[in-house]
Amino acid sequence: MFLLARGGMAQSAEINVFSVLPLKTFLDELRPQFEQSTGHKLIIKYDVSASLKRQIDAGETFDVAVLLPALIEDLIKQNKVAAETRTDVSRAAVGVAVKKGALKPDISSADALKNTLRNAKSVAYSAEGGSGIYFKGLLERLGIAAEMDARLKPLTSSAVVPSVAKGDAEIAVISPPAILADPGVELAGLMPKDLQQYVVYTAGVSATAKEPGAAKALLAHVTTPAAKLVMKAKGLEPIEP
């Protein structure tokens, strides 16, 4: 159901994509349909936004970047991303992961969340990811940053959820896509509505893309109604106009 007509497409191209980790399961599922229907090949590098931005700043080439909005805006200012291609692709809430089969803690309110964090032996989070930046600010907002410090486990984004599955951390704070992708953990719940902050993921086409038409076709593909259904299944939320 994701097929695009070949008619009018340029010759096949390799599209180098730099994408944030939370979109991995989403893009990996869409990749075969996109490649089959267009003839283009996707080469995707997944990492946290800050690391991908550093790589771009260091001169690494890309065709499409999907990062936090502020970083895409910075690349536009540097004339590294074409401003007219800026596209908000999706957003993700922040939730709590526990080991599969473990008792799910109460995080239904600010007070309940505060108690859960205080009672946790260890809490893993992404040191550089958008969810981790939010979590550090949340601890300050709850007034428990200092007392939690010794029990925090700042990790690379890809190591956060596995640390809970292996028992190295009791709980983890991260976006749902990472939690739903690991069978060794379960989503305990999302942050309370009054504390929730959505992390938005924004895409843009490189100003020096070798095949800008192919890159733009990818952005069109990931925002179709059919793609949005996949997005929701992977724990992401579409950005509606």
C-alpha cells in the first residue's frame, strides 16, 4: 500500500539519510516499499541528533537529515539544508520502561512519578537524546535532581532500553519507539499530561544533495496517510497540518 508509481521518477539514486534513533523501526519498515517502488536505495545512519549534527558540521555528506528542529534550523542558517524542504515528520512522547513482567510503577501524576523515581534503585536515560534532555529538566522541575543524581545512568540512546532488559537499570525514561522495539521490556506508561513534552523530529534535504528530487520523494513518502499508520504502530505520532 506504500507503492509509488515509477512514472516520471528520475533514474535510481542512493539517498544518504542521517536519522535520529527513535525513527529506526519506522524507517526500516518503510524502506523496502520505498526502494521497490522508486528504484532508489536508502543508506541510513542512525544516531542521536547531537552526534549526527557534529558529523555534518565536520563535513560528512548527507542527502536527508532527520534531527531535532533546532538543529535543522541551524543547518538551514548554515545553508547546509534547503529551507523550503524543512518538514516536521513526527513527534514522540516520553515514557517509562520496566523489565518485561515487572510490576509497573505508578506514574499517573506528578506526585506519583516523583515517588516512583525516588524509589527506583537506578534510572537509565539517553545522555544526548531529546528524551534525556527533557528528563534532566523534569528532575529539576520536580525538585529532585540532586537526590537522584547518584542513581541516574546516562547512556547512549541505543543502550538505554537494553540496560533495563538486562537488569542493569530498574527503569528507563525514553520515547516509546525504543521501548516497543525491545521484547525484553514493557511500557509502564507515558509521563503525566501536565509534565509531558513531545520531542519533534524534523527533516530537511541537503542543499548539496546529488539527487534532490529523490530526497524530496522520500520526504513525501514518509508523510503519506499509509506511512502515518506505520508511524503510530511504532510509538510515534504524525505531525498534522
